[in-house]
Amino acid sequence: MNLILLGPPGAGKGTHAQRLMNELGIPQISTGDALRQAVKAGTELGLSAKKYMEAGDLVPDELVIGIVEERLKAPDCQKGYILDGFPRTVKQAEALSRFAKIDVALNLSLADEVIIRRLSGRRVCLKCGGTYHISTLNGRDTCANCGEKLVQRKDDAPETIRNRLSVYAGQTAPLIDYYQQKGLLRTVDCDPDATVEETYDAVRKALDLA
Ligand code: AMP
């Protein structure tokens, strides 16, 4: 299955992508993770992307399209893949349609106030991509998967979160219509009080896995 996970920042794309990756045995391709690694490694791509990411703006289309186009050529993508955080503009979606055949675009929908609460308490592992919320960490500050110290992403600062939400509404939300018109859209209305397991069940149902 070639799957796109759509939805605002903090809706749980990364969390559910990791579960789907384990269940389906296909890779999660996160442009956000790829860009953060590039920033950490100080590559040319990282240096170009850093200022946009820290402001909560989108990195220019041509930088991210190239990352995904190259990544999809790898042998582990031949049985399918989960795109997490890409495409984020109509231009990216149009480019993607030239080098990939998408089966489903799954839209995780969640209210803004819940997103703000989630993102402001989010802690992440920059080594393995693990994501946590301070409310469930009980003071622990290391990753349960790999032991790396957890950090708060710079773009999870409150004013940056607001900008990311407005960037999402202006540039990414139009993709909901775009994939609806192609007949590929499925939506999960995420219940803010549901556990991750409950939401993942809804994701599985939407993908006909349950
Ligand atoms: P994410 O981890 O998906 O929330 O992405 C973090 C940041 O990386 C975003 O706020 C953007 O600055 C950048 N980014 C990730 N994916 C894309 C994309 N498809 N297009 C443009 N910028 C992106």
C-alpha cells in the first residue's frame, strides 16, 4: 500500500505511521525527520532548511520533492510506503503524482486547541523518532526505545505552533480537497480523549485493516 498521512501538525501522523510501519512492514518516510537529520548533520540541505523550520514555515518545495523522489527509489519502498508530512502543498502533490502511484490519502483531523495542547507538551527523540507527551513521561527525560535524551523541538514553542497551524490551513489543508477529488481520501476524526490505541483502531478501520 502506498499511503499518505495528511493532517495538521500534532494530529498523530508520526505516531500512527510508526505503528503502521511495524504492522505492514513498509517504511515510514517522514520529510520532517529527514530535514531534522540534515540540520543536525549540518549538510547543505540542512543549512538551507533550518531557518524555515525554526520559524514553522514550509521548506521550499524543490528541496523536499527531491528527498522523496530519491527515497522512493530504494528497494524497501517497492512493497509500499507511508508518507508522513509529505506532500504539504498542491505543488508537492502534483510532483508526487509524476513519480508515485498513491493508493490512499488518510486525513487525521483534530481541533486546533487540542493540537496546541499536544504540541506544547511534546518531547521527541532525535535519534529514533520516538514521540512522547510530558503528561505521560512522569518526569522521565529519555527515550523508552533507545535511551537517547528527549528534547523539545524548537518549532514546538507556542508562537511557532500558531504559525504552523496557519501555514497548515493556508498551504496544506487544500490537499484534502485535492485527494477527495481523486477519490483517494479517507478521514479519521480523532477524538481528543481517545487513547493512542483507540485512535489507531480507527486508523486501521479506515484503511480496511480491521
Ligand atoms: P514535521 O516533523 O512533519 O512537523 O516537519 C517539521 C518541519 O519540517 C515543518 O514545519 C517544515 O518546516 C519542514 N517540512 C517537513 N515536511 C515538509 C514538506 N513536505 N514541505 C515543506 N516543509 C516541510
